[in-house]
Amino acid sequence: MSEPTYDRLGAVLPGRLAKEKYLRELDQAAVNYKSRKWQLGDLFAYGVDHYEELTPEVLSVRIGMTGEEAQQTIYNVTFVCRHVKRAQRREDLSFSHHAEVASLKPEEQERWLNVAARDSLSCNRFRALIAGKTSEGKQPEATGNGKISGNREPKQPNIAIGEGLTRRLVNRYGSMETALNAVQELVEAHLDGTLPTDARFERLEIAA
């Protein structure tokens, strides 16, 4: 393979790519990086590994992501791409779901991600489940009916919204619990800078 290829799960890059060609690929991927995190993270990892002078700091400046928060986002995206290989990545789960398992062993990543997909877990519920189970030394177990076995239930999002918006969210998502989880994920994505540029918010009042 002499040319990079891309899909929804990231970038597949040749063993050696000319530096100029690599930088052009990086520039293109960075145009809408928030919806191309897999591709950008794979490119960052490749650049750091193959070009000694291209440090994470240099690359983040190259694509215009300066400042502490922006560079932390790049480090996080690169970490996930380094540690969650293509074999474990799933198109039916968000990048954030994969970030929750990035520090685990590959076989554990696969088991947890299967649970998240099978039980349609929001990222918040998934995070809470992993925190509870791993602290107890237990393996994930899906019941297959949209619920997770075990005694520990994740906390509900602390979000207060108006009555009119409540009806609209329930109509769209089917239940208030599912709606609140969806809203919570949007809020967290907005705060950590990973919200896609084409995402739109409705007016929400976030409880303190």
C-alpha cells in the first residue's frame, strides 16, 4: 500500500510516507476534525512515530489547535487511537465510548464495547458501569434486554429542563431517561470541545 486510505474507523497508512505528503493528509483531516477523530488520531500517532521533529506540540500548532485545552484534546484523541486498535473499533458506537475503554486490555475492550452496543448504553451509563465493575474486579455481563446485571446503577444526569422541551424529548427518544442521557452527552461533548460542528443545541437550563 502506497497511499493512505480512510474510513469511519480511522486511517490505514503505509509503512513510510513522505513527510510532505503526510502533512497534506494531516491538514485535510484537520479541516473538520471533530467529526474525524479516528482519522486525525491515527495520523497524529503515525506522525509522532515516523518523524522525530514532529512532536505533538508541533503538530497541534500545525493544524491551528493551540492552547492548553486544544492540545489536551489532541493528546486524548491520539491516546485512544493508539490503544484501541481497528479490530476493536465499532461503527455503531461513538468515539467517546471507545475512549472509556482505551486504558483496558484489547480483549477487555472488546467485551465492554460489545456490552455497550448490545444494550444501547449511553456514554454516561457505560462510564458508570465500567467504573463500578472494574473496581470490583468483575467482567461485563449483558442481559440482552437493555439492562446490565449487577447491583450498582449509574446516577441519572443532573439536568433540569422545561415542560415543553420535556415532551419533545420524550416524543423523540421514547423515554425521559434515554432523553436525559442524550442531552447529558451533548453537554459533556460541548464542554470538552468534542461536539461536532454541525450539532445544534436547544435551550437548556443545567442544574447546579
